[in-house]
Amino acid sequence: MRVVFTEVSGSDLGAMEITLRRFFIKHVEKISGELPRRHMRFGVPFFVEEVTRQARLVYEVKMGTIYIIRCFALHKEYEKWYKSFK
């Protein structure tokens, strides 16, 4: 599958330290070869993957393309973003 980073996810990755950024890149490579796994609840049209214990990757799959929506280094940031959909 083709992978496309949104502007927001690109700036999220740019603000991270290099070691954490490498984890995200490896995880993106991993999900590009698999089917989406965990869909978000409350009608949010995205999938979420745990990169580390704290870090989360939010993405959407449309017509054979994976769009990386957001990359969160901390779970607290992810929860704040996720609660905005409730």
C-alpha cells in the first residue's frame, strides 16, 4: 500500500526526537503490508496503532492508500485529541 503523511503528521514527526521518529517510520512500514487492525470508537473514521507504550499512530485507509493523520509521542496528547470527537 502507498503511504501519505498529512502536513500535521509530518510536523508531529519533525518535532520528535530521532529515536522515537525511527519507531514511527518502522511502524508505518509494518502497517503498509498488513490490513488495518484497531478501529477507533465513537464514530471516528480512523485506525490507531500503539508504537510504544505512550506513542500512538492514527491513520485512515482509502482506496489502497494509507493516510497518516497524526503521530502522538505521549498518550496524554492522544487522549486529548481523541476526546475532542465525543
